[in-house]
Amino acid sequence: MRRTLTTALVATAAVAAACTSPAVAAGDPVRAVDSATAALAALGARPDGSSTTGESYTVSRTVTELDGRTHLRLRRTVHGLPVRGGDVVVHLDRAHRATGIDGPAAVAPAVITPQVSVVAAASSARSAFRGTVATVDAPALVVDATEGGRLAWETVVRGWAPDGQTPSRLHVLADAATGAVYATEDEVRTVLGTGRTIYAGPVRIDTTPSVTAYQMIDPSHGGNRTCDMRNATSGPCLLFVDADNLWGNYSTTDRASAAADAHFASAKTYDYFKFIHNRSGRTGAGTGITSRVHYGNNYVNAFYDGAQLTFGDGIGNIRPLTSIDILAHELGHGYTDALVSLVYSGESGGIDEASSDIWGAMVEFYAAAPGDPGDYLIGEEADVLGAGEPFGNLFDPSLDGSSHSCWSLSTPGAEPHVSAGVGKHFFFNLAEGTGATAYGYSPLCGDVAGVVGIGRAKAEKIWYRALNVYALPSTKYVNTASPGTTMRAYTLAAAADLYGSCSIEHKTVQAAWTAVNVAGITVCGGP
């Protein structure tokens, strides 16, 4: 939940001390952490970051503004156990005085001794897996903040999805008192799926010369690599090599054509986040990624597994899923995960998927490829449905037959690809407006006012900042019990930070959420 100085901090001596400490130079991490732990003391934690309930905190990431304000993201443990979805973000002003805290309240369970054995937990996890099991990791005890501090066994089951080609690393959560499996989350996130490239047209790509040839290793973008799985699902991936540095022939008759699409798209995704959002690679350390193309046989999918990207060749192995928007969607999961580890279920999982489609569209605009101009369609080039249609869009996501364009009471329980539609529709309204636009017709959800968009450049900055500075792992679209912890609240805060309170941009964020039936906190007298 959202806590401010006036509601939770000012009344405590610990935070009062932090607020009266002398100003320090911006970027002083030691003083920032000292101020953050003092702020946490107001919530029952001692200045060393621990508490009488066994909670402790460690800094996982720090965001420092140009004006000296600092935002510290803290990981939480309880009696040494990791806390799922329990991140806390402490906001400090330029003098390192605490101005607010975001995160769930105390999550210490009443009992930390499991009633279910580790053997039983492993067995339950194996039974919950759908597909072919390869290995079952040893279950580990965790405290689940998304469930109010439930003590749980978390077991990672590794194997293959029912299609026999998609790898799976399924995290299974089982109640430590009853053994009942109550949640699952797969690390491998997929989307149905897209030099002389197949889709982007004639483009320039960065390669590395060897003694006798060129290798598809990109020295300008963190060492991005592109390799050929030769339509297998395991075994070595062969790096693409070419004698004359000309890759592909615009068709699938040359295996390098799809590779050039992927290599180009991965570079443009890298550049987009670096030059638009000042983030160098997924982790911020400038590291690139490997793209594996020609994976599986007639494999109509693409996925990011936390370490690399993988792309099938589609039905008949003639429509590789290597288009810009599909690759940027998959790689976008890596960037989003690095900003905030959204729990991949319900609305938080939907926000994760929405973010990837937003990044897919924004990278496509940024790339400005001659054969694939920017739009708000997803996967139209790969034609994965075989009907000449995209498998998704941002202006009216419900056109795919399953996604939610408007929030409803069924959205919280929907699968992430379905609930993602609400976030995608909001973003389109924010950027382009409602009604008839140059990119598609965006309907209103109910009897509400239309929205005039503020443009992509501002909308993408707001969404990124909301994830980077404010969002928590369990963030939802709607939370009536804690409306200050929603994506609506966080994008409003981001817009106020970037463009000013009650600015046109600030008001438009509010109107765009209202237009997709997402209610919550209101500002500036708006809906």
C-alpha cells in the first residue's frame, strides 16, 4: 500500500530523525540507505533493517533523479525466508528525507514451521505440471506477500510444455500447512506467434569479422548473437557465419533471412531502451542477448526464457516469428523483469504482458524499418493465424476474441495474455486518443468522455517510469482496498513527476484509465 509522511511517517520519531538530518550530496548511497532504513523503522523495523517480526531488507536497486531525489527498491526476507511479491520502494527527496513508502505491510506469518513435508511438496508440484517433466528442484520455503504472508513451498519443475517443443520452468506454490497448490508461474514466457530480411526489408546490421568470414555477433549492442537451431529443440545453436557480409535473400529459402530479421530487431530494441529510457541492456550493464532462430518443427511460437530469445518458423516452417514487434515483445519481458519482477498471474501478469506489447509497438515505431513501418498491431507480418490478420492490437484488444479491452470483474481472474488488453488499451488511448485514429478505432468503455492523446513520446516515458520507480510485483489495475498501489496510481505519479501535477499529461493519464473502466484515485478534479 502507499504510505506518505503525513499518514505514516511523520508521527514517528525514527522518521522524524531522518527528516531532520543534514542534507547530503545527491547520489550518496550510504546516506540514502541510512535514510531508507530509518523510514522503515516507522513501520516497526529497526534501523538495521530488521524487525521484531523477523523481517529484514536489502537494497536491490537504486534510481537517482537528476535533481537528487532517490528511489530505493528493497527485497524483503522474514526469518531468513524470501518474500514473494514483497518488495518495498522507499522514496527520498534530494536531502535524503523519506517522502513515502510503497509496498505491502508486514507479511510475517504466524507460524514458520511447515506442516507439509518437502517430499510431499515436490510430489504436488510434479502433479501440477502439464507436459513432460525433466527435473524437479528441491522445494524451498517462502513467504507469499501476494497471499497476505502465507507460508508456502515453492518448487521449480523443469520440462517441456504439452506441445513437446516449448521449454518450461514452472514455479509451483503450495500451502505449507495444507499442501494445496494455489499458484503457478512459468519463467518461460511465450507469445503465439513473428539483412535482406523477410519482414524489415533491406537493413543494416552489425556483425563481427573473423579471419575468413563474418559472424552474426553485434559488437555495438552488447554482443547480441544470432544462431541457428536447425529446427531442433535441443543441442547446439550454430552461430550464423557468412563470407561476404550479405545475409539472406528476403525469403525463407535462405536461413539467414530470418536471422537478419532477429539480429536487426534485437539491435533496435537495445537502442530503443538505451536512447529513449537510458537503460543499457536488460540489466543496465550493457549486456546483449542471444537469439535462437529456426527452433522446432512447424513451431508457431516465440519465447524468452530469462537468458535468451527463441523463435519458431511458424506453420509449414515458412513464416518465422522474427518480426520486430514479436522480438521486442519477448525481449521486453527481460527489460520489464529487470525493473520490477511482476508476479505472472492475474492482473500483475497482465501488466507484464501489456508492457511487452507496448514495447513491441514502440520499438517498431523506433526502428522505422522500410519493410515494417510502425503501427499498433502485433504479429501481423508472421500471420500466425493463417488468415492474414495480426494476433493482437492495442487500440481494441478484444478484436482477437479473448482479450479484455475494458476492465470488468472478470479481469482479475483472467489469464495474463487476456487481462493484458486493459493495459494495452489504456496506453493506446494515452498516446493516440479514443475514437477514430490514424492507427485504428479505439472504443470507449461506458458513458465516459473521449480522450485526446498526448503522443507516443510522452506515453512511453510515463509507462516506463511507473514500472521503474513505483510498480510492485503484485501491482493491479484495480485495488479497492488500496487504490494507491495500482497501475493507475503509479502512472499518475509518473506523469506528475515528468510533466507536473495537474498538467495536460497528468489529466490525460487519468482520463485514459477511466476510458477503459479502470477506477481508482482521482486528481485535479477529474474522473
